[in-house]
Amino acid sequence: MLTYLTLGILCGRLTIKRSLNWARSNLKWLKRFMKLENGIASEPTISRMLNGIDQELFCYAFIEWIGEIISTKNTHLAIDGKALCGATEKAKDEAVPMILNVVETVRGLILAQKAIDSKTNEITAIPELLELLDITGSTVTIDAIGTQTDIMKQISEQGGHFVLMVKKNQPEAYAEIHEFMGRMETEAAKKRKGEQTDPIYEEYLEKYDDTNQSEKNRERYEYRTVMVCNDPSALTKSQKEWSEVKSIGLVKQVRVPIEKDEQGNDITPGKEEFLRYGSRRCPKPRESEEKGKEIQCTAMISDRLLMAEELMRIKRMHWVVENGLHHTLDDTFREDRSPARRSAAVNLSLIRKIAYNILRISMYETEMTDVISEMMDHFCDHEELREKYVFQGIVSRY
């Protein structure tokens, strides 16, 4: 049942009903690989199965399967939570189910998931999820919720490294990093001009690095400044709670919405003009940690000695996973619209991730397309793809 349910999703049938209809239409082909003496199960039978499967055991089986294909060592692992909005119970005050995902950022494969119990939160679930993985030599990135002393220690004890974000949920550290890196930016600018720098910061300047990047997409110009200092001694917490921290950094991002005149000419103001005066589309640039705001500043800490370019790359890779994976699961796999409840919702989410990984691996190996929805079409049209990646087994990437 799990096999033909996954096959249906691979072929773009994203609901249980549509997946089962696909299986019935392809019953003759399926019988080449499975007995299916009683045909294809009914929708209520599938629902009972999904509700009855032990979530943790299913996750262990998933981790073992993908672990035979790709290593969790010496890579970049991004941990991020996602709400299953469609699975929210109608009962009053019931929380939206949350799932933590671990993603290997190089190929974008999902390595593990863990449902967050309604009585707990991400802070208690992250250590339990890390215990399931061999993170030796890997760099683990987590949003600000994971910036906890115990989590840092656990990552270090398991032989991994961390790059974590510091936001306003830790106001003292957040303010210290912002103030210190702002002063370092000023002193570095003086040094480049040959001006006298503050003696207090001269030693820090020897371990300071920064970089600037800009790019244009369809909607806006993005300007990024990344600063990093490989001496965290100015940070109060590094002397007390965060003894593993070796680098502190700050990522500043300004997003300027593109503007055009009646002739289609680009009249978008530059970064400095936008910060000072705003624009017609955005009269007053907004500064916030929230996504979508025009000015964003993220403080960061790491147990690695990082240069600014590397910190930027790690930050962007985490951002791509956070936004790209969530968008794919919700838009392509329609996860947010799934009406499945609780245990069934968590187990169905893992089936989607099995399909997601198979699609990503096949895209990587065949180079047929770089769009997941188009790869679904290929699986629907080509029996040999389904046979190779579902019934023959996927070759290890070690």
C-alpha cells in the first residue's frame, strides 16, 4: 500500500484518492512487481493504515533508507520546522501540527523528519532529532529557535559544527552583536581610507572580514553586506554560556522594489537613496526580522572560524532550503491543503518526502529537467523510470 501510494504521488496524483485511482489504472503494470491479490485498497483502508503506523518507527525506516544513499557526514545540514496547516484540528485552541525537517543542502535531499508533540516545542525536539543522525564534520544551521546552549554543546559532542542565528528572542546578545559589528564596520572603513582607528578595536580588526553582494530578480534589487569577526570576546554570552562560539557575524540585507516609468525604463532608486528617502512603491522602508520586509539584519554565531564569503554562502543555503522546500511541499505537493489529521498527516508527510527525494535524485542523475512538477510528468509517462527508482533500488551516492 505504501509503495503504490508513493508511486501515485511520484506521478503527480497528490491526494490519497487520486493516487489510488492511478494505482487501479496501472494495476497490470504494478502486478509485475507485487502480488496485489486483492487489488488496490480502498481510501478508508489507506487512512486506517496511515493512522496506525508508528510515526517514529516509520521515520527510522526513512532515515535508514536515505542514509544508505547519502551521507550525513561532512556536509551542510539545515534544520527547519514547517507547519501542517491543513491538518489543524477543528477543536478549540488546538495547535497547528509542526514537523522538523533535516535537509542536506548540496543536493536538497530530506534526511529526516520529526513531528513536534503539542505538549513540547522545537527546542526539545531538535536534540532528539540530532541524536538520530551522524553529523560528524557537518555544519548544522538552525533558525534562532535553535540557538540554545544545550543544542550547541550537543552538536559539538556529536562531532559537528554549528552556524546559528541570533534574533530578538535573545535581546542582550542580539543588541551586543549589532552594536559591535556596526562599530567594526566603521573602523574597517577608516582603516581602508588610511585613517586612524580606535585602539580598542585594532586587535579585533585583524580577525575581521566583510563582503558585499548585490543581485537583481524580477521583483527587486537585493543588496547584502556580511561582516564576521573571529574573536567573540566582546560578546558577554561567549564568556559565560556560549563557550563553543568562535565567530560572530551580521548579515544586513536591503530589498529595493523595482520601479519602471511609463516607457518601461528602470527608475529604481539606488540603495542609499532608498534607505534615505524610500521610493514610490515603498515610501518608508520597513526594518524587521520578518520575511518580506525591506531591511533585515540577522546576527549569527558559529563554532567555526569563518570568512565573510563562507558565512554568506551558508546563510543563503539555509534560506534556500527554508523557502524552497516549504514552497515545493505546499505548492507542488499541496501539503498545506491536505485534510489528513494528526498521525495520518505526519506519516503522509513522510511519504511525500520519500517521493520528493526520489524525484530530486532522478533529476540529478537523468538531467531530464530541474522542475519537480515536470519530473512527475516523466514518471507518469515512463515506466522505466518508475521501475528503476522504486523497484530496482537507488545507487548509493557515497
